[in-house]
Amino acid sequence: MTQKIMMPPSDSFVLPDAVAEALAAGRLPHATLLVGPSRATMTAARYLAKALLCEDTTCPCGRCSACIRFQAGTQTDFFEVGGESIKTADIEAMQRWLSVRGHSGKKVYTLYGADQMTGVAANRILKTLEEPQPGVYALLTAATRQSVLSTIRSRCTVYPIAEPGVSAHTDVQVIPLLEDAMKETENHSFDGFINKMIKWVQMWLVDGTPALILAAQWQLICEEVSAADSLTLLVEYLRDILHTRVGQSSIRFQDWESHMKRVAPILEVRQWSRAIEIVLDSRQRLESHVATLLNFEQMCIRLREVLPDV
């Protein structure tokens, strides 16, 4: 069911368009990781929880019984925990809550500070994230994407949240900036680079190209742009494929939508999220001065492991 979204107050936090569209279409991922300032991510998590449980077609309406219970702190289909640290006892309490039948058919739990979760607690929640119950939504918050354990990150869809007046840590603006920069180079074009990148994605996803050949090919692509910029564009393209996979319309590479629709079904949402994390990790390692080709080789080996039956 499509809903009309009551956007949050402009002085609270900045909600990414992709989140609003997924919420309106009833396609918010079962596990969402919100990264950014703690006040903004906590406010955003509570807003999303309230919207998910709202009974009106405009959510969160603030008037229905679900919203009233939420505001009063008596919403039994909502569970929140976190702060300085999330301990094993907190996760066990949440899991006991999940085992009890809900009031509305939906249940939402929030874990504030997933980057402060103890190792044992993280292990306890993995199965809950891997095998979500119907109608159950997990909303996690953290200061940064990289501060969350990779086993947790790979099971969530990550969205940046910013405070008003502060740009979210996202690459929304990087595509037009890189496009303008490439116009100033000789013999190269943005479209030409993207076409080569798409052929590379095809080699990885469909052709079964070995990892070392994939790495060498990507290094050739990087002769046109810097290694960091090339990985930034790859991340954004994979994000668009992920959005296509879940039926969202907020894609940036619209001229290549037909290709994205063809390849999106090849992987599950969790696998696309994992691929994005792998490329992001590779881009981060560039800052540690890891040898470029070795970095690409490690990235491609891990990307090959994401594929089915590999």
C-alpha cells in the first residue's frame, strides 16, 4: 500500500529521499542502519518507527491510536535499547519481546549505537537479522558506517542521516562533480567511462571472469580517472542497482537503467549490500596507501565470493 509521508520537521534531521520513497511504497528494508550524528540518527530512527506503526495513510499522522501510544511511551510493538553500550542482556530482552505476538501485525526495534555493541551481543543478533520475521523491522544507528562490525553492516541497508544545514556523508553530489571534471580531460568522457564500468560489472556478474583479470581490467579503467573516483562511481552504480532491485525509483544513472534492470535480479538485496560494502572498504584502503593493484585484487576476490555458487 502506498502511503503519503509526513516529512519530519526541518529542524530535526535530513531524511534521504531513498528512505522516504521506500517508506511510502511500503518497501523499507527489514534491517536499516542509519549513520551520522547521534542526535539526528536517534530522532530519525524514532520517526521511522512511528511511521511504520502508524495506522493512517499519511504517516506518521500523530492522531491514530498507534501514534498516540508511541508518543505516550506505551506502544508495545516498539522496542528500543542502546546508548553507551548494547550488551548481551539487551539483545536477549529484545529477542524475548520479538517472541511475543504483536498488537498490530508489525513490530519495530531500534538499537542506538550499534557501533558500541559488545562482540557477544553482536553475535547474538546476527541470526535475528539474517532470518527476519514477517512484519519486523530493525533500525540501527551508528556514528559511521565503518565503525559497525562488517557482519552487522552486511545485513543492513545503510543510509546517511544529517543534521539540518549539514550535508550527509554521501556521494549524492559526486556524480555531477566528476562529470564536470571529466569534460575537461582530453579524449575521455563521463559516458565513456560509465560504459566501460558497466562492461566490467557484466564481466564480474555474468561472464565469470577470474578475480585477477577483473582487477587488472579495473586498473586499466583507472587510467581515465583516479582510483578513488573510480571506486566512488562504482559504489554509486551498485547502489542504483540495489535501489532497482527493491523497486525504488531514486536512481542517478538513469541513462543506464535498462542494464540495471537486467542485472538487479542476479543477486539478493543482502548480496548487493555486501558488494557495496566491499567496494567502500577498498576505497577506504586507498587512504592507507595499500598498493593499488593489490587492493583491487583483494576487492575482486571478495566480490567473486558474493556471487551465487562461487
